Amino acid sequence: MDETDPRAEIIQRHKQEKKELQNQITKLKHSISKGDKKGKKAIQEQTTQMEKDLKEKHDKELKEFDGNENSQTDSDQQISGVVEDLSLENLKGSEELSPPEPKRVSKAQKRRNKKTEMARQRQEEISRQEIENETGARNVEYQRLKDLLKEQGLQISEIPSDGDCLYNAVAHQVNKGGHQTNCKQLRQQAASYMREHAADFLPFLTTESGELFTESDFDKYCSELETTTMWGGHLEIKALSHVLNQPITVLQSDTPPVILGDDCQGDPVTLVYQRHAFGLGEHYNSVEPLQESTDT
């Protein structure tokens, strides 16, 4: 088969796409832990569908190509016959006949070809996105946290992804323990505690240029903590643990748990810290008792 034959080029591209798909499938299978039967089943169904979709796409492309080739051959034969008849009638005695001009691709066909190529590229992008969703940092982090919590008989309790996620996550657990609080109250209490114990917090706060906070900077910081949706972190958790007299444990996917206020006497609070939960990055969730799945 001629290497410049368009059909041979299509077949070669199909081989490459099959190879790329197998690489994607291998990555998918490696992303599932050995004991995750449901995950393996889901991956098997997904990869089977991906292979089926790719085969259907390849069959369709070859069928369309072969159909266009047959159509063009028939058209060329008809033109050739007309030219031959005219030549016999009007050009008798001529020993040479000029060959017909090559058939040009119509604008409609060009549009169809472009549409087919766009559809192919879109399908490739969908396949890449599916792989990224399964093996990306967000999913890997979530699965690790899920397994870690399961060992403790817990599961993630989702908290809305806004600047108040830390305070709402703490309130979610404090309220389950019989107390009543909310995001606004926790912000006010944390800001008040930090003002009263400024020496414990000032050394750990710096400006964008890397300079240590002045007293004025610190006062502004506490005011924003109290009145805006400014994101909370390590220092605010430390303040909250003392305000509530409850130790707060922060679980992460790739580092040991961090416990703040371990000398506090109240019921412990557990938070889940996720670096890759959303497009904006860091996020806090709460936890709740593990509920057995009803899936089979």
C-alpha cells in the first residue's frame, strides 16, 4: 500500500489513537487502589465504553472515506465517457484526447470535513478530561482523605466553598455537640482572642512584601477577620481552639494530622483540609460518622 495513500494515513492515525487510548486506560487502572472493587468496576465500564466509542469513530471515518472515494470514482468515469463521446464526434482524426481536469472538493464537502475534524478533536479533549478527572490532584487528594477517614469511622461532610468555610465547618461540629454557634459569632470570638493575645500571633503575620506586621496592620487584620469573609487558616484555628476550649485536629491527605489546642478540655473537633478541592484552591470541610453505602 502506498504510504502517501490517504486511506493509509487514516489507518496509521487510527493505530496511534488506539495506542494513546491504551495508555490512558493503563493510567486509569493504576489510579484505583487494590481493594476498591467499586472503583475497579466503574473504571472497567468507563474503559469499555471508551474503546467502543473509539472503534465506532474509526469505522465511521473509514466508511465515510470509502464512500467519498467510490462517489468520486463514479463521477470521474461519467466525465470520462462524456469527453470520449464528444471527442469521437467533433474531434475525429485527433490522435490525443486531453484528460479531464481533477475534480475539485466542493465548499459543502470542505465544511463537512472540517466538522468531522472538529468532532474528532472534541472527542479527544473529552477523553483527556476524563483521564484528568480520574488521576488529577483533586481526585487523588479526595480519595486519600476518604480512605483516611474511613479508618476512623468518619466521612467528609461538605461545607460550601466560600471565605467562611473554616468557621462553618467548626460550627457544624460544635452544634452537633449540643452547643449553638455560627460563623459570625466564631469570627468575632476569634478576632477578640487574637487582640487579647497579640504577642502569640503578631510574630507569624507579615505583609505582602515580607515585613512583619505593625500594631496597625494587626488591628486591621483582626477587623477584617471579624467583619468580612476573609479566609481563615492556622492562626484562626489556634484562636478558635482556645475560645471554644476544644482541641481542633486538621486532617490532610499527604501529611500527619495537625492538632491545635491539645491542652484544651472540651470535645475534639476534626476538620478536613483540602488543597485542591476547588479552582480557587484551599478549602475546609467538616466530618460526620461514616454511613454504610447501600450500593451493591
